Amino acid sequence: MSLCLDAGDRICIAAGPLECKHQQVNQEVGRQRSNGRKQSHRAARKHRLQSHSYGRDCESALYPSAHWIKRGAYSLINPTFLHSEEDTKLLFEILLAGMQIRGEERPLLIPDEELASLSSVKKLAVICEDVLPKKLSDIRRLMADLAERRQPLSRQDFERTVLTLVYASQTLAQISDPHQKEMWMETLVHLARALQRDLGPS
């Protein structure tokens, strides 16, 4: 007969050395399981915190849909069209050619077939069709966020705000209702001021 401790540090009577060994093994298994459960809980908590943080970041972003997977392609997450001076000149050329950023569920219209067929235009289409806000309420929410912003816009957000300004101006030109026209005009002015402020001295 001998004495040993169980997993709860309680004294128990063992019939011999083998039973004591068995009790020790059970204690070790119990400790491993307990540690495993703690690690699982910590990992799950970390994942929840990361998910919550990512969701909060996306919610607080000026253009949250830019961070969603679009058209089944991870490469189109947070898309950007302007990477160089040549891209800027190309965008200006596309605008002069009569590019139309149309409403929801409608594709970007570029009348010039040669320009429209350029591979780089694919990302411009994704930005205009899937990233830019199209509803007046969403654009006014963007307008309010821009007014409260104290830091310079990122290159991507500056590009998107310019394109949103283009969309707002094109939409305004098609509106006849005086009240709607006034609201779109106010939105257009605030977007222009936000861009002007961002270009000014920091």
C-alpha cells in the first residue's frame, strides 16, 4: 500500500507502485488536457479579437467595399488605378473621351473602344463599379467622414474621392428635381473642398 495525490491534489490510497504510476500518468494527462483547453480558448479569443479589429477597420474606412473580395479575385482587394504619371495622363485621356460612371448595377462606360480595351482599365472599372458609393446617402456619409478627417488621404482614397467627385458631377447634370439638385450640388462642393484641403499645406 502507498499514498499518492490525484489530479485534484487529494490524497488517495494506491495498492502498489503500478497504481501510483497510473495515478501519475492520469495527473499528467489531466494537466495536458487542461493546458490544451486553455490554449484553445486563447487562440479562439485571439481570432475573435482579430476579426473584430478587422471589421472595425473596414467599418471605419472611407471606402469599406474596397476591402471586400470582388469578382472572386483576391488581387482586386483595395484596387488602385493610379501608380505613375502615365496612369494619371491615361485617366485624364479617358475622362476627355467621355467616360461615364453610371449608377448601381451598371458598368463603366468608356466610348473609346481602344481605351476601354486596355488591360489597366480593368481596375478602374472595378473601382468605379464596385468601390465608389453611388447612393446620395452613402456619398453624404463619405462627405461627413471627410469633413471630420484630420489626417491626409491615402493615395488610394484620394483617387477614389476624385472619381466620386466625377460621378457626383455627372449625376448632378442629369437631375431635374430642384431639391435633389440642391443636395447633389452641396455634396459636390463638399467633396471638392475635401480634395482642396488635402492638397493644401499639412
